[in-house]
Amino acid sequence: MKGFKYILAVACLCVSVSANAGSILSPTAIINNDFGATLGGNFTQQNLINQSGLSAVFTSGVTDFATYVAGNPTHAAVYYRRGGHYKHSGPVLPGNIDFDLGSLVDIEQFGLWNTPSRGVTSIEIYTSSVADFTVSEFVGSYAPGTTTFWPLYYPFPLQVFTLTPTTARYARLRILSVNSSSYAAISEIVFDVSVPSSSAAPVPEPSTVLLLGTGLLGLVGYTHRRRKAA
């Protein structure tokens, strides 16, 4: 009977394990920023990672990325919600903003709410396992959409970009050009991540589950015959 309980526990564990794939993640911190001086007031760099101004919030590292994107989340207009953006004057180009993702993760995409009129127009993404980026990997270059419409009365959408799949803890947003020479603004950045396969609990293949089930049925039958014989 003890053997039966053990196999049952193992079977339940194997069936219940699932990969934590495709979660939306906000960086836990900004560890370096040489892009330009903050404009002041409510335009802090923390607005890049704190979900301020978003039409729908999410649980970082838990909410499914695809499901969240499908809801067409927008960012509030600058005109109506001044505190939801990061602005700085005299941008230094190229400039880097480095993010700590909190732990080692697999990254496949990133999302950007790029502030219209004063947004970034050319960027690169690098990833690294070390905070100083002495060793890094280039994973993509992009041209985020922007607009010259001003003032900004209307909320603007999330733009999603696919990058070369990589495993890292740190991500660098390297800004090459912006839509204005006076100051630049970005609203929020997120990443589509999953737990690295090397650290995630293994998910059994169908054949493994079938073998477990067959063994379990055999043990049940054996136990039943012993009781009947007794």
C-alpha cells in the first residue's frame, strides 16, 4: 500500500507541473542611465517600469504576455497624465538605459509605449548576465513608431518587438535617435519572459505519463488480488 501511495504522489506531481512561459515582466530596477538629465517634476525614470499611466495593470512575472497584449492596453496621453512618463532634456546620443530584470530569464519579446511627438525613433537592445555589460549580446535593432501630433490628447498603444531569443538578467535599451532635439520621452517598457529551461522543473513527455499510468494500474490490480486471496 505504501508503494501505491508513493506512485500516486509522483504521478500527481508530474501532471501538475507546467512551464512558466510567456509572462509579462516589468524590470525591477534601472541600474544605469546615461541618456540625458531628467526633465524634472513628475517625469522620473521610474515611470518606465512602474505601470503608471497604463489603461490596464498586470502582475509582473505572472500575467500572460499574449493575453495582456490582446487586450490592447494603452498609455494615457501626456496632456492628461503628466506623471506617467519619463522625460529628459538634451538627450545624449547614443544613450543607454540599463534594466535589471530581477533574475535570469529567457527573453523573446519586449513591449514599448513610445511617447508620441517626442519618442525614440531608432533603438537597439542588448542583454547580459552581468550588470556592467562587459559581456553582452546584441539581440535586435528597431524603429518604434511615433507621431508629430501635439498636444497629446489621446492615449497611445503598446508596440511589441521580437528579439533574438536570449537568456539574461539585464537588458540595455540603447537609443540611437529621437523625434526631437529639445527633449525626449518614453512611457513604459516590458518584457516577454519565461523561466530558463535549465532551472524549470521538467515537464514529462506523454510517453512518460503513459508509463506511469500503466504502472499505477498494475499496482492497483496487484493490491486487489492480494486482498481477495487473503
